[in-house]
Amino acid sequence: MKLLIDDARIATIERLCEVFPIAGVTTNPTILAKIGGNPFDVLKEIRELIGEEADLHVQAVSRRAEDIVAEANHIVKILGANTFVKIPALPEGFKAMKTLLETSEILVTATAVYTPMQAFIAGQCGAAYVAPYVNRIDNMGFDGVRVTKEIKEIFSANAMETEIIAASFKNAQQVLELCKCGVGAVTLAPELFYASVKNSAINSAVDDFIADFESFAGADKTMLDFQ
Ligand code: E4P
């Protein structure tokens, strides 16, 4: 399961990439609105930072299929081949996905997925990924993890190659549930990366080990002080 960052702040992405095994970055118009200006300025910076091999997901915002297709070509021309164009899983989006599948090698992530049926149709239209919004589904009174698992079952039952990139999480438990069933990828807000491994028991265990080492080796000593 790939881990991606759902954010566009360069310093934040840089710090996370130093610490965590990051496979790419996802953005959406709301995330880009927090940065402002020409969206390609920050997207080019992200591409440069994560490299050509990493996945970058960028959303098309047109409503008509023809315009979505034009936007998709424009986005990939500027940001490179490993850029997934996020297209809402709606009728005009499906039409755009079919056209892109027939006319290009552009990789599509079907976004704003709230139901298994949206995911199934997007997959049949050639989407490489579908992005169920786990927490937003929970907020509607349904079960986002369950919906995502159902999508996985549907893809498998129909021998579809479409992968899942689950999005919109509020806690590590939701992520872990999907990790257990092996979805293709999850994209997480920066806070969630740190929250997932933040636990006073972990810090306390490490502090105890260091104190025990220093008790016989001396203060601030490490293995480097011995041969
Ligand atoms: C992903 O495709 C979505 O843009 C994003 O993850 C939504 O997350 P949110 O529900 O936290 O805004």
C-alpha cells in the first residue's frame, strides 16, 4: 500500500519525505486554494521535490467532458507522465475518462467517490485509481472503510486492474483497516502521519533504553563511543 501526502505546502512535503516512505503527493482545488497564485508554480515545485518517478495527482476542474480532456492534456504536458489527473466520478467525468483512455496514455484518478457504483463505472471507463472519501462517507452516516472494502471486492470479482487510493481520513484506525485488506494507496493529511506514530508509551520505552545505556556508558554516550 502506497503512502501519499494530501497537501501542497513545499516545506511540509519536504519534511515528511525525509521521515516517511512517501510514494507521491495528491492535491485538490481546496488544497491549492490555501497556497494561491498560479497553481502550476507550486505543482512544478512539488514535482521537482518528489522527482519524476513519484506519483502526483492533480484535479481537473472543468465541468464538460471536452474541457476536462483538454485540461488533462495540459496538466500532464506541464507536470510530466507520472501525473494522475483527478476527474470527478460523474457522467461528464466518465465521458472524459473514456476519451482519455481511447486517445492518450494519461493516467486518471476518479475522485469524489462516495459509492461503489461510481467506482465500478470509473474503473470500467479506464481509471487507474479511484479515490473513495472515507471520512466524508462516515460523515454522511455510512461506513467509509466498508465502502472502500466493497470497492476492492468489486474490482477483484470483475478482474479489474483499477487500484484504490483511499482519501479523506480522520484517524489512523481507518487507515489501518484499509492497510489490512491491502488497498493500493492511501493519501493522508500531514498531521495524520505524525499522529499515527505518536504515543507516549513509545517515547517512554525509548527514553528507558537510552537511560539504561547511559547508566553504564555515561551521559550522552552512544555506540559510536565504543569499538
Ligand atoms: C482526495 O482526493 C480528496 O481531495 C481529499 O483527500 C479530501 O480530503 P478531506 O475530506 O479531508 O478534504
